[in-house]
Amino acid sequence: QNIQVAAPNEIDLRELLCAIWAGKWIILATTLVFSVVAVFYALSLPNIYKSEVTLAPAGESSGTNIPGQLGGLAALAGVNLGGEGVEKTALALEILNSREFLGRFIEENDLYVSIMATKGWDRASDKLLIDAEIYNQETKQWLREVEAPFKPKPSVQETIEEFDQFFAVSQDKETSMVKISVQHYSPFLAKQLVDKLV
């Protein structure tokens, strides 16, 4: 008599399917609960709008004064253009991504509240919803509870780090097109910021 004995590490597919079928209600209930929780969580999140612009680098033969424009941009960021031969688009991208440029951009446009204290946007009144635990709009005081050396008013570095999560600059290597995008709770503010960055 030939007796086939299954190895202890073998898995019987039929037994596995039977075990899954026996626990089908637990699997179904668990999946349903997590799906409902995920949907409610997604619906509770505020909308975030993205404004994006695509730029084509100007060629050497164009009538625009690219060196002058880049010189002004570099001076704003505190960068010395130095010698010749630096590809202008790559230089402009590096300047846009530099902390010096972003810090001055945040300072000049006073973006601290809109970046660090905003929790949403009211479509009806077109106003940002400010987190009252972080910033008091009436007294214009920062109420953040932070440990030293941080202060209630966010520093430029903190604001840049937060802004980096919503700001992106990229270049398509094949077409050389540059995309600049900003995400924010307010679609209008996102568009304003993209326009000012351009």
C-alpha cells in the first residue's frame, strides 16, 4: 500500500480556501469598517487647490533680456552669477529652490499666517480659515506653544520647510519646459503665489 503523507510545511489549497470561506464574515466586516473610516476621513479633510504654470525657456536669439532678468533674480537671492557658460534655466531653477530666495519671497509677501496658521478656506467669503490656537487674528498675535529655542511666531526656516511641502519646481529633460506649482487651501492665493514666483 502506498500512503502519501503531506510534508509538514506544505499548504493544502483546499483547506486554505475553506478557512477563508469560514471567516468570510470577519473579513467582509473588517474591510467594510476600514472603508467607511477611510471615506469619512477623506471627506473631513479640507480641499487643497493646485495652481501650476508651464514655462518655456527663452532661446539666445529671443528679444528678451534674459541675462538682465537672471541678474536681478540672482541679486534678489544673493547669488553671484560668476563666469559665463552656466545654463540659464538650470541657474534659474537653483535660485527658485534656494532657501535665500524663498525666505525673501515669504518675507516680502508676508506669508507667515497663510502658510503656518491656515487650516482651510471659506468659499462663500473667500477668506482663509485661521487656526485660533496658532494665531489670533484680532490681536495679530502668535499663540503657538513651542519649546525653546523656537518662538510663537514661526521663523523663516520653519515657514520655508512648510512651504516646501506645497511648492514644486521641475523641468522636463526632453522638452526643457519648466513647471512651477503651488498648492494651498485657497485657489486664489495659490494662483497669486505662482504669478509672483514667475
